Amino acid sequence: MPRSARALWQIDDCEVLISRRKRMKYLRISVHPPEGEVRVSAPWHASNREIESFIRERMSWVADQQRWCQSLPKPQKPEFVSGETVKLWGRDLPLVLEEGNRRRAQTQLLEESLVLQAPMESTVEQREKYLDRFFRKVLEEKALPLLDFWQAELGVHMQAWGIKKMRTRWGSCNASDARIWLNLELVHHPEECLRYVCLHELAHLIEANHSRRFWDIVERHMPNWKSAAAILKKH
Ligand SMILES: [Zn+2]
């Protein structure tokens, strides 16, 4: 395995996020709520074998910690009201719900908070829909120049693109009709992730499968793609 700053390993049925750091002296392992995510920080020069045996020796401790995480009360489902936070491009923003016009809900980014103006009697589902409408617009504005950029870089041409909510994928590409879909959820993660997904899907117009040649193209155009992919893989 090549040495990279961040990587996601699978050890038995446990996913471990590995980050190598230049100034780190010792291996460190931690387990994080709410999902019981396992993270290992390692010195830059630690070998993969060394890291793996360090983790394996601590598997029962990890399992204990994960059980403890699972016993914590689960975060409540969002109701899209003031006091909650929403994620935009990887940052947590406080949500402010204001009484708004009956016919036209509005969402705006104001001084580091997201202000949703919605009718007092709006339901959770309606407020979610209003916010999605806003996220869709924001994603579209950010994705359009990126798609243009990568098309020019790769020398490819897509016919159409769109945004939708997808459960299992961050993007998709139908190479035969050159159509690309982006997952609306990308708006919650750092911009690097969107940049990577746009590149990934457009690269499929050159190489339909995840072949060696495909990853070479991705790597050549975005050498740090793995850190973006690792963030997305966690979700
Ligand atoms: Zn792909």
C-alpha cells in the first residue's frame, strides 16, 4: 500500500481511518462517538505492518469503546428549527428559523448562520424541502464551474447533468449518453469532495470502468484525491 497522509483501512470488520503525520512520534488510537469511528494517528515513517499490529493488539479495547458509543443516546432527528446546526461545505452553521412569507419560503446565508424564513405553521418535511431547495442552488453554483473546468482539462464533453438525492453514491455517470448526476448531499462536505466527484464522474467519459487507467487519470489531475475520497467514504 502506498504511503499517503490519510487512508481508510478495513481490519476484519472494523474500518480504521489512518492519518500519518510528520511530527507524530508514537502511534495513537481513538474511538469517536456517535458512530464509534476508529482513528489512528501514526508517525510518517511507521510501516503498514507496524500500524496493523498496533491496531490488532487493541481490537478488544476498540470493541468496548464502540459498545459504549452505541449505548449513548442517539442524536435526535432534525426538525429544522433554531438552535440546530446545518453543514455547508464541511462547516457547521447555526440554523435560525424566522417567520416568513406564507407563499415564499426563503433561505439565506447571513453572517455565518443559515436563516430559513418559513411560515409559522410549516411542517418538518416542508422545512426540509425549503432547505434542500437552497442547498440545490448552492451546489449548482459551485458545481457548474467545476464541471466546465474538468471538461476542458480532460477534453471531454458531457451532454447533461443534474442533482438528486442518492442513497449509496456520490455521483454517477452514464457514459453512453454522457449524463452526470451529483448527490445533493455533497453540499455538506468540504469543497474538495465536490471537486473530486466532478473529476471522477467526468473521467468515466474517457474510461467507463475503475481500471488502472481510470485511476491514473484521476491521480494525474488531482494528486490529493484520496483525502477527499476518504472523507466521503466515512459517510
Ligand atoms: Zn466511478
